[in-house]
Amino acid sequence: MSNDTPNTESTAAGALINPPDNRFTRWFSNILADLGKNGIFIALIAVVVFFTITTDGILLRPQNISNLIVQNGYILVLAIGMVMVIIAGHIDLSVGSVAAFIGAVSGVFAVQWGLPWWLAITLSLMIGALVGAWQGFWVAFVGIPAFIVTLAGMLIFRGLALVVLGNANIGSFPEEYRALGNGFVTGVFGEGTPDLFTLLVGAAAIVLLVLNQVRSRAARLKYGQDVDPIVWFVVKLLLVSAAIVFFMFSLASYKGIPVTLIILAVLVLFYGTIMNRSVFGRHVYAIGGNRHAAELSGIKTRRVDFLLFVNMGFLAALAGLIFTARLNLAGPKAGDGFELEAISAAFIGGAAVQGGVGTIGGAIIGGLIIGVLNNGMSIMGIGIEWQQAVKGLVLLLAVAFDVYNKRRSGNS
């Protein structure tokens, strides 16, 4: 005889094992997971807040915000190329020497030979790409580890920079050349403070951001993928939009948009698209994740490695031009420590030591963290020796956090 009476004890026990779905709990879990994915961005905010308090607000003054971009532009350019090299499982120790060498060569072209500024810049970038091709050949086709090749390159091109300069400085450069490092786009719609053109660019950036995020969310919903709760989605958009408004208003209140920032924006959009939406980008990640498997799947690993170093040489040349333009001087000490700053930016931004992991955006945020640390400690009057120690500690903690995450995910 069947018993149709529900077993209340079993029902209660089941409820304890599988509690009813709680919308708030689910939303809270999604928010925590999203914050975990964006930990580097939160770290940047924390560093900015800390130095804003300790410098009595000097850090976020319009002039200082503009200076942060101009002073760290060359490191951010290098970080873009460096993170791509690191994702593929390599390293480049020569970028500082290459930047110094190209800065010296551009000085010969633009100042000593009197070539037009645009021709001097073009020839310098081409030479930078050739330098990258030289190093890429030894890495990709001869099979010498990138560490050794670029260590040799660091010595070779530092020596060549000194040869080109003759242990002297070269300056001053044409005004159009100097705009790479010191120029501003302002007054397009007339003079005034704040600058109207800068504000309109900021508004356009917010509109594009919102449209892109809404379209991305709609596409994920269409294919049944998980998305952020709508409230959290809107809150994030509002927070990011507010940050853009503050940033662009600060620039508009000073001199307008730095030319360096325009160059960086173009590079981030271009290389972000390549790494996220192109076959080449997928190949780079595949090689860094498992080179042998990538080769078995038909990826031309040597070709990818070669192109990565050509690109790194080009970006190192661009960074050298920006740095030389900012100082209006090509000198023997240019490029010192650039490679360490770029590598630190990539690792602080989330790149994995073993390769296969990293993003362009993460490298930019890592570079900004280094820039804020440098700027904030300088404002506070902290000596260069302690600045180096703090940056080294931050790099160590960033890599330790990456190793910890890998071990935790491996044990889960």
C-alpha cells in the first residue's frame, strides 16, 4: 500500500542540503567574483586613494594628472609590447637600450642632418623594427633563448647609442617632433577653460563604452551565458563613467589632451583588438600556454615569435622617440631601467611568469600603478632608494599572488 503523505522530515533535510535559491546571495556571489577578476583595477584605485590622502590631494590636481600621462607614456608603450612577448613565454631585456639607440639616431636625423621631422620619425621607427627583426631572427630561427639574445642586445645597442652620440647630447629638436612627448591637443573649438574639445572627447568615450558594454551583455544573454546582475552592471558603468568624467575634466582644466595619451589610446585599441579578436592573438596565447601543443596544432610558432620581436622593436623605438621628445634631448643615459619598468608593469598587470596569461589593459594598469607610486613618493619627498625598494616589493608581491592563484586552482 502506497503512502501518499509527504515525508516532512525528508523534505526538511533536503531543504537544509539544498537551500532555496536566494537572489541576493547569487548577486552577491557574482559581484565578489567580478571584483576578483578586476583585482588589479581595485589595486590601482587603492594606490590612488592612498597617495591622494598622503599628498593632501596634490596627486589628483589637473596638472599632476596630465604630468602622470606625459611622464609615464614611454613606459606604457613599452608595457604593451612587453606583455605580448611575455604571454608567448619570452622576455626582452633590451628595450631600454633600443629606446636610447633610436633616440640617438633620431637626433642625428632631425638635428644634425636636418631631415624633416616626419621623415626622421619614420626612419627611426623603421630602424627600430629592423632591430626587432635582428633579435627575432636569433630567437625564432636559430633557437637561442630570448633572455640571452636580448641580454646581448642590451649591451650591443647601449654601445651603439654611445657611438652614435659620441658620448655627448644632441638637441634641440623641431617643435613638431617635441609634440610627441610634450604636445597637447586643445582649443579646437576655441580657447577656454575647461577646454570644450577635451570634454567632448570624454563624452564620446563614455557613449562608446556604454554602447559596447550593452551590446556585449546582450550578446551573452542571447547565447545563454552568465552576465552580471543588471544593478551591478549599471553601477559599474556609472563608476567607470564618473572616472572618465573626472579624468577628462582634469585634462580640460589644464592644457587639454596630451599627444602621448592619443598615441596610447590608439595603441591600446589596436593591440587590444589584435590580442582578443584576431588569429594572431589566439596563436600568441596558445604558444605561451603550451608551445609543443601549439606546434602540433599547426601554429607557425617561429613566425609568431619573429613578429613579436619585430613589434617589440617598433614599440621600443616609439618609446625612445617619446622620451627624447619629452626631454628635447638625446643623451647617453636615456633608457636606463626602462626594461625593468616595462617588465614590472606587465607582471603587476597580471601576466604569468610561465606565459599564456596577460592582457594589454592589465599591462597599462600595471604601468599606471608604477607611475602613481613614482609620482606619489616623489611628492612626499621619499628618496629614490626607497622608491626602488617599494617598487621591487610590489613586483614581488604581484608575482607571488600569481603563483598562489595557480597553486590554488591546481589543487581545486
